[in-house]
Amino acid sequence: MSAPVLLDRVRLPRWLLPADWPQRDGVPVLARLAIEGGRVQSLRPADDAPTPAAGWDLGGTLALPGFVDAHTHLDKVFTLPRMKAVQPGLLGAIDAMLADRVNWTPADVRERAARGLQWAWECGTTHLRTHVDWWEPDALPMAWPVMAELAQEWKGRVRLEQVSLIKLPLFEDAAQALRLAKQVKATGPHALLGGFVHSTNWSENALRNLLRSAQACELDIDLHVDEELNASATGLAATARILAEIGYEGRVVCGHVCALAEQPEAQALATLDAVARAPITVVSLPATNLLLQDAVTGRTPRRRGITLVKEARERGIPLLFASDNVQDPFCRLGSFDPVEALGTAALVAQLDEPFETWSEALCRADWLRRDATVQRPTLVGAPADLVLFGAADRFGWPSRSASRVVLRAGRVAHGEVPATWRAHGGAVGA
């Protein structure tokens, strides 16, 4: 057996290191990672021993595990260039998207979605979840089987999950709700039941039927919830309450939850207390919410639209940041790089120590699983899927993060390796 390849003097974030990891002047010391068979074999503090020829001396380069992009829309991606003027706000974007559906064919959806997956793979994402619009109760959406095919084609590179984004009124009838859940279940273990929960379509009965049908089919759930600046929107609170009432044992992801930021603080915090007791992961979508919330033509927005991420984290609620829409009427920007989402959140939510603390919200794919835990993760034994940021530092990250080297199973998959990293002419994955 060949000697392990080393990544020497690499800087890992505090959340990824053991609790007893040594520090110097309050900062975790650099690490030495041994990689063998495509996995991290060991993790220990770096020392003064020279880096062997089979390793890289990274000289303090920042590193993170592969990313999870927990909320995207591959069926809509890259549609903006063929659209005319889009009215501001969420409902205007929905209207523009509905008008564009006449252009959709399986080939069109496949080409656009595959391009998005390629972008995600290049930036270092290993796990991506896409929502798929589902408007009719008795017919599969055109994009649904396309995503299932892409999930198989990308297996081993990016884990692709698909969520049925179904408008809440379609769950009003319990029998129909169960039929929808069974259709999703038949797609395979990478499929989840989802819905759009908003004050314009609110029905507690429909939400209860959605949650019960998922429970009956042993499906996990992923919801768009309270994507609005309406203090009376209580979809998140109702979801947490109903989950407790029915004894749901799966994992529920609630995306957006913008309305929390508009509610009286006592009410919002009481809702988060209930969420902390439920099997709920919160996903924040800062870029899209900034563009869609408080959007009026010719007027500078006053309200931010980001949810209460600090308060959620304080309560131990699993929290992720994600890309959401990319170059479609909901968000004209984006590149399927979760680091961009965190960069936006760091400014708008005034987050301290993005690398040391908040980078965790880009990497915890386990927070999408039924057995989600807030315990410290470990690199040891995990695939050596790592993202190395050669131009950034721990103070300014994620600034200067576009330049990166992506490792998959310890081998270079994307990016240009600086010559200064090599030790004695060796190379990772050579």
C-alpha cells in the first residue's frame, strides 16, 4: 500500500475541528490531512516536520469540505435571457415563469439543468437539491423525469435530489394529497415531497394533508414557507405544530421563512423555539429574497427579506445557505456557488467570522437527512472532497474565493494548482 498523500499546513474552520484542537493566540493551529484511497485517513495538527514529496505544503490555505447547495431550481435556470420585462416581486416572477413554460421541452430543460450541474460541480458542490414546479394534480411535470435521469447520470459526481414544488391547494383533498405523495415516492429515494406555503394560498387543512401524506409514504419534506414580508404569515409556526401533533419522524426543510423578520420579536422567537423542538432544517436564500422582497419599480427597497439566521443558530436549529434561483426571473444573478450566497448573507445579516463559524452552513449535507444532528462533524473517514481557497484569508473570506482548487476523492477535479503548493515536486492525486 502506498504512503498516504498529505495536505500539510491547511487552515480548517473551527467548527470542523475537534473541540480540544490546539490554538495559538485564540486561533486554531494549522492541520495536516493524510489522504488514502480517496478518503481522509487522519487529521492532526501540523508540525515542523518537512512535507514529504507525496504531499502539498499549503502554507495556511483555507479549506472546506465539498458544498451542499440545498435549494435550487434547475428547471427554471438560464431562462431570463429569452424573457421580456419582468414585473418586480415574487408574483411578477411567477407570472413571467408561467409565460415562459411554452418554450419548455425535455431537451430544453435537460440542456439548461445539465449546464447548471456542471457549474455546481466546478465550484465544489457535492450535493445539490432542486425544486421542480408541479402544477397539475394528475400529470407529472415535464421536468420531473428529466431530473430523475440527470440524478443517475451525475451519480458519483454530484448527488442530485428533486423536490415536487406543488402549490398548497392541491393538497386540500386528502386522497389527492396521498396520490401525489405516492407519485413522488415512486420516483426513488432521491425524491422528496414539497409545497409552496404562502399567505395567498394558505390552508391549514391542506398543509396537514401534505405532512400526513408524506408521513404515510415515509417521505422527507421540503417546503417553500412564508416567502413574504407579511407578519401574519404563520406557515412555519403551523408546520412545527402539526409535525408535533402527528408525530412525524422524517426531516422537514423549510426554505425562505422571510416573514419571521417582520413579526413582533416575541412571536418570531416563540416560533423558532418550536422549530428547535421539531425535525426542521431552515434554509436561507439571501440573494433571491433580497431581489424579490419589498420590490417596487423605481423605489429603493427598505426591508431585507432575510430570515432570522442568528436566532436560529443560537437555538441549535440546523441552518443552511443556498443559491436558490440562477439567471431566471426570480434572480437575474448567480452561478450555483453557495459561497456567493454566504457572501451576500455575511453583509446583509452582519455575520461575524464567516469562515470560522458560518461556513458550516454550506457544508452540512447531513442536516438534510432524517438523522440530522448538530454535533461536530469529522473529516476522518470522509471522502477527500475538498475546496481549497488559495487567494483568500480567514479575515476577508469569502472575498477572493473565486480562485479555488477542487479536489474529488483527493484528486484535482477543477482549478489550477499553484506551483508553490508542491513539496519536493510531488502532487496530490498524481
